[in-house]
Amino acid sequence: MNNAEALLEATGLNAHYGQSHVLQGVSLRIARGEAVGLLGRNGMGKTTFIRTLLGQVKATGGRVSVAGRDMTGQPPERIARLGIGYVPEGRGVFPNLSVRENLVMAARAGTKGQRDWTLERVLKTFPRLAERLSHGGGQLSGGEQQMMAIGRALMTNPDLMILDEATEGLAPLVVAEIWRVIGLIRASGIASLVVDRDFRKVLAHTDRCVVLEKGRVVLEGPSAELAADEAALHRYLGV
């Protein structure tokens, strides 16, 4: 997989919040079709790293490239247009728009003109949304909002899906549904970057994982190998 074209690559990425040096030389590479996990305890820089990749936080050093193009310092909308679907922590739904409007507003062809993910396919994937098409986004349960956020990202027909804590605070049945869909996304050939507190689920749904501690990469490797390294998992991820 590492010989494949890099869809997204961060090299020596640094970021600050005021005087706080949050990211300290983080590098990560995602090949086309590859599923990568980003792990670490709370407050170790995972969400900041994602936001820096996407141009929402200004990098103070290092480089971000998407499909071989240097996108360091570019605005988020330009980066997103290069085929990145983003499901943010907190979902980011529009409460006053209907489910249909929330989904359709994001619809566009992918970077190669593909339109594999249509409204019909999203509703088939998430039948509960089909029953609530006319409901406002704010009327949905947390689980339904999360399904809509994932569906909306898929409607952009991305080459890469970034999911930041997609199962946080959800009921167990909904969590199982979200992981099922993450598996579908992976099987469809869309690359993914997955952040979730359930590190064992992340390891089971990815090819490779990177572990952050205090804004630095402290561990990385094939997910199956990391899953078998109980000592390292306890050291960096154990509570």
C-alpha cells in the first residue's frame, strides 16, 4: 500500500494555539484506498492535526499535500474540493434545514467526475434518514444527525473520508451501525482517516495506525501488528 500514490501527505507538521506548541513535527501519509487510524488519549493533538490538514488551523511549520499538490496554508474550501469528505466532531448539521436539504446541498461530482454516492444510495445506506427526509436537522436524534453528517460527506463523492469521533456519545446500536458504514466506505475503495476513542474498533477497521502523544507520533505501523502489542497499547492508549 505504501507504494501507491499518496492521496494526502503531511510532512513535519507543526501548529500552535497561542504559545502552546500543539503539533510537533507530525508526519502522516495516506495512499489511495488506504484506511488509516489516528489514535491517542484525549488532548494529544488528534483533532488539531485534522484541522491543520484541512486548513482550519494555520500550520506554523511543515507541509500538507493532497494528490501531489502543495496545499499548505490554503483555505479549507480549496482543500475540501480536492476530494476530502469531513465528518467533524460535533457533526455540524444545519438544524433549520430539512434532512433532504442537508444532504443535497453537499452533492457534487468527485475529482474524477464520479457520482457513485447519490441521495438514493445514501438513503439506502441509512434507511432511518429516508423516513425523516422532511424533518429539520435539529429534530433528529444524535445518532440520526451523525448518520446525516456521514451521508452529507459521502454526497461529495470523496477520495478520502475523515471521521473525527463519529461514534461519540451514541447508543450502542447506533455505534454498531456507524462502524458498519465505516466498513462499507473502506470496502468501496474510498480512503479513510478514522479517529475514535474505541481504539480496538479503529485497529479492526484500518490498514495502518498512527498514535499521537503530546503532539508527536510515538507509534505507527500495521493495525494488526499494533493490535497484538498489548504493552504499547496500554502505555499510549490505556486509561
